[in-house]
Amino acid sequence: MSKVVNPPTVVVQSDADLLAKATAARIVTRLVDAQALRGTASVVLTGGGIGIAVLSELAKAPARDAIDWRRVDVWWGDERFLPAGDPERNETQARAALLDHVPVPAERVHVMPAPGGPDGDDPEAGARRYAEELRAAAGGGADAPPFDVCLLGVGPDAHVASLFPELPAMYETERTVVAVHGSPKPPPVRVSLTLPAIRGSREVWLLAAGESKADAVHLALGKAGPVQVPAAGARGRSRTLFLLDHAAASALPPGLYVPGH
């Protein structure tokens, strides 16, 4: 796994709406900077209420056009193993919120597997295929690209992507993508990036809004291990941000975070 260089930075906004707007603005700046430096940019999307709210705000932001969307690769941190177009799929929600409104080429939208696709109804085969897609995009023998931004929502149990406490995926040290069975959140079958893939990201941004996330955030920023607290293991190579609203930060000491502006 990639070495963590810097401790996380915690930024707190007053409420969830402002958090979504501020995160959308950060995405614009980050992807524009990445394109200026390397010509292309890559982002890993997340689902959930705040994750989709961020994408909706990005779609509405006039500054979104500063990004050359033709040179953005879009990936997902996880996906519910449901048929293509199912309203519960992260992909379906992301398309409605953002991707249908910006000119990202279809070949740059790297959709996670669905039943009835090229892998049939086998989530393990789908996970292997997505891992191969990551490897091909990374090049140079690497297992996954160094994503410019990896967005992750934090669940009340401190899960990120579909990495839930103490499930087998939390013990994965080599594979970049796995099928997840027995998810405590429906549906039970999912496909997820693993910590080795997440930790290869240049930046990891963990999003949390609402008081129900406060204990999880507190644990993730403490000394807990990632097997019990997956969010504690999600760190970027260059930077890790915890982007929170006041309710999600309510269990943290004030000196631990930077107020948003």
C-alpha cells in the first residue's frame, strides 16, 4: 500500500448545502490545476446524499466550464450490483446530477459492472474486469491510476465506498477492486475499490454531513485501525481532506479543524 505522507486536513462548513457548494468549487480548482500540469485529470465519484449533492452543485456552477471535460476520466469508488439504469446505482444518479450535463466522452466514463453486462451476473468477474481497466489506464505496470481526486462518503459505521467494518474486503492488500457480499446496507452485493487503490490517489476527500456521521468522523481521525474503521484507512498520497458540515464535526475538538469560508 502507498505510504501516507501528510496527516488529514479537516475543513468544516456551516451546513450541508454550503458543504456541497464548497466541495464543487474545490473540484473545479483541483481538476483545472491537474489539467494544467499533466493535460488530463481523473476523479473518483461517490454516491450518497452529500456525494450526489456535490455533483449537482458542480453541474450548476458557472466555473464548471473552466474544466476541459473532454480530458477528464471519471471512475467510481463503488457501485451497487444492480442492472444498468437502476435508480439506486451510483452511476445512474451521477449521470442525472452531472454527467449528462457536461461533455465527458463516453470512453472516459469508466462504469462499474452491472448484472447482464459483459460479465453476466458474476460480480467477481466484473471486479476483475474493472481492475484490468484500472491497470490499463495506469500504464507502466501500476495497478491503478493515481487519481487526482478520490471522493468518498463516510457512513455512520465509518464505511467508505463499499468497504464495511470487518468484512473480507478490509483485509485486501493486493487487489484494487473486489466484489462485496453481505453488505449491511442494501443491496447486499456490490463492487468496490479497495484501500490499495484508494491510497494510490493523489488526493482523497472524505465527505460527511449530519449528526449521524459525527462518531464515525471522530473515530476515523483517531487511532482506530482501518479494519474496524474503514475511513481511518482512506488516505491520499499527497493530501487527505475531511470535508464536513458542523453536525458531522460535532464530536471533534474545535482546534482540530479549519472553519470553511
